[in-house]
Amino acid sequence: MAGQQLNMSTQPVVAGPAPKTKKKDIVLENDKPSKVWLALLICGILGILGGIACIVIVFVLPPEELAELEFPTIPSTTEEDKIYSDLTGLEVASKTDKTLPTFCIQTPNGTDGARPQAGLDKAGVIFEAIAEAGITRMAAIYQGPTQAVIGPIRSLRLYYLQWDTPFDCTIVHAGGADDALAAVRNGGYKDMTENYTYMYRGTTGTRRWNNLFTSATLLNQFAADYGYKTSTVRGFSRMTPTESKKARIDATVAEKLNIIKPATLNTSEVKPTAPNVVIRFGAVQTYNVRYTYNAKTNTYDRTYENDNINQILTCPDADRGKVDPEKICQQTILSPSVVVAMVVEEKRAWDNYHEDITAVGSGEAYIFQNGIMIHGGWSKPTVNDQIKFNDANGKEILLAPGQTIVEAVPTYGAIQY
């Protein structure tokens, strides 16, 4: 595995004729036309009459009556007619699915009862960054959620809010840093903070204070009660599923790399294989993560650097009431389709405890998808703008469809592959 520390200078990555069939003779009985000849005669007459009818329709009917006629159409099934989610880039059934209410849920990742989290496998996009004292936290984004348990839920930071903004989501949190709460109050956000109408406390003792949960039913009820019927999601720029399939690294795809390696891109900047990726947020191995490319699923299996599998709880898509996830959910592994390591400026906040991360601006980025790695940059000009990813020549990088995890790695951290 080649390695790269962020505080070091960056090297650019990059048959015969068909058999004759014997005709069957048409048999005539008593010199009279058979039923076959009679059928042919009838068909011919009908054909002539049909042709006459078409001539009458086209040349005799007035134009205004011709315009009112309804002719059958064949539904189109071209790639352009398919509908894709603005959150994940995956195909959805209808345009209504593109505008379902969206929720951005603050999800803890500490070792103090937060793990395993419930529902993270169904989040379309996840932002992970340090929240405090080297401990990471996630902003998990769901659209039209259906699962029975989601959480736990913890407090908000300003930079998570700034990443959330383009997704037009309800901000789901339990309090937060002062600057983040002020921004929510004054910014016109859809806000769902800690309450016991749309959230509930679990009873599993090992979770301690990380026991605040919600569900798809409760989230959708909140949206209905407050009139938040739709969301206008401004997601990442994506490839279509067909384009992404052609961009896979595996040798079974004849057009491999044609999409992610345009003529303007130096091939040295695209690393053909990146089977293992290590994201180091800091010195604490408990929060550093490793992603291993799974060619069978075309996803990246996530473990912690101390080799603990990042197991989460996948929960049923049904209303089970206010229940502990351990009672109804099953363990699985978090395996996103895309991993983005985004280098950010980070420092202690004014209270000398919370983190202050630069979410608006630009920096380096490493995109891992389809078994390849592209080194480029990220940019977010304003809070309302979505992040754009570009290669070394400034060409926009389209992300593969599917779940995407964006890792905000401080400049003192490291990205190894």
C-alpha cells in the first residue's frame, strides 16, 4: 500500500447459411378454395379498406379534426427518460420521489454507547468530521426514509449545518454549539431539535446518553405537521448507473476508465487500483477508518483502523413504535459506493473545546469509487452552494451513484492508499 501524508508534497496519482425450411403445400379440396385462401381474400379486402380509411383521414378530414384524433404512442425507455435521485444518483420510480422530504440527522460515533448506529446503511450521503476531542460525528442525510429506527441523535456543529444546507433538509439534532443554534434560528432552516413527540429515549443501559432515537414514521409526521411536504435537493454531480458501470476498474467492462480518464487528464493522476484506503483524523485509532474495495459489490467495506469492523444496525422498513434498535434490527457492515477524503482547515473553536472547520472554501480531495482513485480538489463558494469536485486540470469529477461518505480530514491528518 502506497502512503501519502497530507502535510507532505503531493505526487500526482492517476457461422454458415441458415438451413432451408420445407414449405408446406396448401391443399385444395374438390377444386374449391380452402379456408386458407378464404382468409387471405378477407385480409386483402380489409387491407384495401384500411388504406382507403387512412387516405380519408389524412387528405379529407379538416386539419382541426385531424388534430383532435388520438393515436397510440409507444413509451420511451431511453436512458434520458429515466429518473434519478438528486441525493444518491440512483434510479427512482417517479419525479415525486425526487422531491420527498429530506432529513439531515446528527449522528454520534463515540465509544460511549453511540455504536452501533441504527439506519446509517440507508443514508444517501454521510459527512464525517471531528466534533470534539478527536471524536468524530456524522451528518447522515435521508430522503423519504422508511426504516423503523434511526439514530442515535446528538448535537449540531456549524460546519455540519453548512454541509447540510444545499440538501434542503430538516436539521435533526439534540441542541448544539451556540453558533450553530444561532444560525439555525436566524437562517430559516427546517428545525427538529430534541423533543419527545418526534424522538424518544431508548432503554438499553449500555448506550447511556447516546439513546435518543427517531423513526421514519416520526420524521414524516413532523414534516406533515409543519407543512414540509417537499425538499429541493441540490446534490453532488453524478454519473448515471450505466456510465458508472463503464467506469469500473474490473476487466469485465470493455470500456473501463473511459469516463474517469478523459483526454485532458494525465493518466498519472488516476490510480488504477486503490484496494485499501486509510483515513486518519488524528492520533486516536478508535476513530481512524479503513475502507477496503469489494469488487463483488463495487463498494468499500468500512472498518476502524484498530481492525474493529464498523458494524451498524439495519432496521426494518415498517413502523414498530418507539423501540430500542437492538430489539428489531440486524447487524450489517457500512459499505458505501463512494468515499471522498476532503482536506479541511481545522482548529479549536472559541470555547477551546469544540472544533471549528472551514466548510466554505476549497482544498484538496481524493475520490475513491469504482475501484479507482482520483486526486483533485473541492470547492464550495457559499453556504448555499453544493460542493464541486474537480480533477487536477479543473474538470469536474462526476461521482458514482449510491451511498457516498465524505470524510473531512484535517490538514494534520493523513490519507493513505
